[in-house]
Amino acid sequence: MKQSVETVVDLTLPVAERLVIRRTRFSAEPGDEESLPRIAVVTGTHGDEVEGQLVCAWLASALTEGRWDVKGIVDIYPALNPLGLDTITRNMPPADVDLNRTFDLDRNSHGSFLAPVTDGILDSLTGALAVVDVHASNIFLREIPQVRISQANAEMLKPLARWLNVEFLWIHEAATVLENTLAYSLNSRNTPTLVVEMGVGMRLTPAMAQDLVTGIGALGTFLGVLGADRSHPAIRAPIESDKGAIHHVNAPAAGLFVPEVGHRMSIKEGQVLGSILSAQTGETVARIESPADALVFTLREYPIVMEGSLIARLYEPSAIAEEE
């Protein structure tokens, strides 16, 4: 196996600064890299999401230690937004732009300084057998490990997503993978790209990271990029959202949300999810009940809420799938 660190983007910035994006490539040796099957793992698109950093670190370590034989190429991109990670900023400094809304298929008609950045990232990833785009949630919500797939790409992506060892596949009739995102642009280029969401912003959830590393290895093995996993872990079969219904629960009033259920918990219809309190008066402004027997796959992490703030997303199995 050959390992190398390669520069994908090197952009000069004002005040003697530079924006450098690198990947670590693990490839079979000897071999013509142009002909080898390739997968890629990317993360760090948002500077307040660090769950993927641990996934990249543990995946690189596992490859180095020989957990799998490398038969093709595995590319790891730990920081697409290194400036954001350095400054704990979701958007990319200095323009304060959400990098994951700038991957235009018309070659960045927004005309910002990010054009060579997004062009370089897209060009380096196009043609991979699969790209795993790892995100954490934001600081407001905690998510179970899930792959989000738009209905338009479900036929192409579901067979790949089932290998990733996540708990949930959210197949969304609306565009969960929005236009101008990295995943949307790559899928439009026929480069299958799976968006993983897990955990919470600015925090690490090691168990989730380890499960995803196992899943990436299983996907690589399925695609012929990696050999068999020498640790022989079991891969879970995910729940698929199109076999049930998704319920969105929003705050009916502003205040302090105090949960009474846990993340990943199975709950009953009418069970209290939590209360909204007034810090000023101490009164209970609202008590929020579950609309169905369901799994809590998203739960409010940041307690201050406004009217309409998302409190939870629930999956109701064996129901007619319907977005609420």
C-alpha cells in the first residue's frame, strides 16, 4: 500500500495567508492509479462540525494498521473548510459564505473567490465509485447516524447506503440534498455521494464515529476497493424512512425546552417529549406530546427555543409515509 498527502486546492489570501485543502490517499501498490477503483470520504465542510474529523482520523489509522487490504484507492479529505475549523466558524472565512451552498454546476456563477476552491474539490472527487460526505448536526439538534437521500437519487444510492452501518436512511421527497451542495453536484455528475448526518455540532460521539468507519470499510469492500475486514464486525440493517412516516414536532411557544425523553428512544403516542418553561416566571408554557408511537431520531440539544423551533423529528414505523 502507498500513502501520500496531496494538495487539492492552494489559494493565496490577503494578509499573507493561504487556503490549502489536502487529501490523504491510500492506494494499492504497484498499480496505475487511473485504472484503480476509488472511494472518497470528505468532511469539515462546516467549521462547527467535527464528528467527521474523528471518522477521518480513525479510518486513516485503520488503513495504516492493515485492517483491510487496499485494492484500489481510498481518499480522505478531513477539512474542506480548514479556515472555518480553525476559527470554529460554520461558514468559510473571510467571505462568511456557506461552502456547501456554492458548488454550482455552472462553474460557480456566484463569482466569489470560492470558485477555484469548489472547482478543485469537485474535479478531484468526480469519477469516484462512491463519496461519503460526513456532517454533524448543528449545535441545536442531535441526530442519530443517518444517510439522507433525495427521492430522485434513491435508486442509485440506497444499495450503497445500506452498507454504511448507520441506523436510519431518510429518503426525502423534498430535496434534502439541496442544489449547489457538494452532494447534489456530484450526484448530478453521476458520482454517487452519500450524505451522512450524526451527532451534534462542536462535539464528538466516538461510538458513532467507530460505527461509521466500519461502514465505510464495508462499502469499500462491496465496491472492490478494499479487502475483507479482518475484525469481522457485523453491519446493521438501517431503518428506511419510506417504510413509515416522519413527524416534525415544533415548539408552540418561546422559552426553555426541558426534555423528558432521550435521543434514540422509542416512545408512545401521547408521551410527553418535554416542557417549555418561562425562565422569567417559572411557569410551564407548554407540554409537548408525541403524535405517534415512534423513534426519536432528532432531538433538540440547545434548550432556548422560539415559537416554531424544531423540537424533534420522529419516525413512525408501519405507517403510510407522509411528510408533515
